[in-house]
Amino acid sequence: MSKSKLLNKKDLIAYFLVAGTGAAVQLIAGSILRNKFQLPYTDAVSWAYLISFVVGFVLTKMFAFDARNTNQTRREMLKFMMVAAGSWGITVFFSVTTLKFVEASLGKNTMTLPFLSKPMNINELSCQVVGMGVSFVFNYILHKTFTFKSTGFYSRLKKLVS
């Protein structure tokens, strides 16, 4: 695949907007799970990623790569789940690793927001954004070149499983 097709401006902008919506869902869910339900940081990031997964698939299929009429939803969902599994690992790894580095260097930084009953850890939120940013690049490339493109992978996998 040529570079110009991979970095198609229309697809990149559409994916950025869709991913931004998924990112907002992920950040809000992560903050609620961490601050309201007191989940450990890694668990909150993981559950927030899973919650945003459903939103991400629907929006990506419909808007980002114009795949709403492909009649290959099952195939695309399987591929999307495979990419999402790798992306989840990337998100959690980079969020947790960055947090360890930042807190070792700068300590914990908190901020009190009017709608939260306790201070929010700014380091955690910032490091989750770092993990999501690395994941964004991984997702865009694989969804563009694998998930929403007919590669023959699904047919080979189906044949292997049968």
C-alpha cells in the first residue's frame, strides 16, 4: 500500500474525530471508575478501554473508513477485536509505564474539581492520554490496512478453524 493511500487526509480526519469520541468516552469512564468506584489505576484504564471499544467499532465502521455498507460486519468485528486486543495492551502498558516514570520523577500531582468528591490525580489522567495517543497510531494503521480492508485473512482463518 502506498504512503499516500495510508495517509489519506479524509480518512485520517474522520478517524481522528471518531477516535476523539472514543477517547472522550474512555477518559470519562476511566475517571469515573477510578475516582467514583475506587478501582485501581490499571483496572480503571482497562475497563474504560473495553467500554470505549463498542463505541469505537460502531463509529469507525460507520464514519471513519466508510465501511457501513460492506456487508462484512462479522469479519470486520473479528479483525477489530484482534486489533483492539493489541491496542488495549499498548494503552495499558504505556499508561502504567509512563505513570511510574512521572511519579518517580515528579511525585503525585492532584487537582480538585467541583464535581468530584476527592482530588483527581493529574498524572494518572495525563499518562492515560499518553497511552491512548500511542494506541491511536497503532489503531489507525491497522484499521486502515487490515480491519476494514479485504485481506483474505478472515477467509483463511475460517478455513483453518473449520
